[in-house]
Amino acid sequence: MDGENRRKTLLDLLAAAEEPLSGSALAKKLGVSRQVIVQDIALLRATNRDILSTARGYLLYTPHSTRRNRCFMVSHTTEQIADELNTIVDLGGKVLDVIVTHPIYGSITVNLIISSRRDVQEFVHKIETKQTKPLKELTDDIHYHTVEAESEEVLDSIEKALAEKKYLLS
């Protein structure tokens, strides 16, 4: 398969996917190396394709969604990460990212794309098994999440729940 057809197939696979697809899985499916997939993704982005890279893989997205976004400033312990994220997804939110404001490096944003309890479990498992520290530890646990939901009412209920659990900072 030539590069142009491979990239068209790659876009079709991403469009049909409901969850991010890893570079390795795409490479295997298309019979190429992971590096070829990385290069194809870069070429597709250069042609204004909206492809998001997450820790779990690539995702095609529509930037002009009818969904609503809100950024929440939160703080909690590392042991409370799962509870915070589950609170958001259980109420219908999708956690798009985590943002910290570092005194030296400035704003650091990492895409998360967490929309289910399974995603939360996988994220927390990676933190535990990779023996790494969450970004929030760089800023005394204070961080932000951009949350997407179907409506302002859903975002209001998420905000209320986070406040009740004392995770929300004003």
C-alpha cells in the first residue's frame, strides 16, 4: 500500500474508533513500523487533520463540538486521584487534560482524554506501576482539568460534586 492510501486508511481507522488507537496497534494493522505511523500522523496534521495524541494513542476529534468545556482548579492527594476522576466521568464529563503552572517552566498541559471508569483505572494503574509522580506534585497538588460535557448543567453538577468533596479550589 502506498503512503497516500495508507494515510487514508489511517484516517478511516481513527474516524471509526471510539477510543484512542495506539501507534503500535495501527502499525500492526497497516503492516508498517510504528515510526511510519508517527510520520503519517505528522503529515496528516500538516494537512489540518485534527488528530490528538494521548498517552493511550491517537484520536481524531472535531474541534467545533456542540459539547461544553469548563476548566476546574482542583487540589487533592495522590490517593484521591481515582475518586476525583471517577466523580467527573460518573457525572457525564470527559477529562481532556491536566494543567499545572510551574514557577519556572510556566504552564504545562498534558492530554488525558479520560471518559470512563476503565480509563481512570488504567491511568491510576500507570501511575502506580511506572513508579512515577503525577504532575500535580510539581505544584503542591494544585492543578487544573479541562472537562467536556454535553451541557452546562452537567458541568454544574460536576463542579458541585468536586466542591462537596473539597477538591475544588476557587
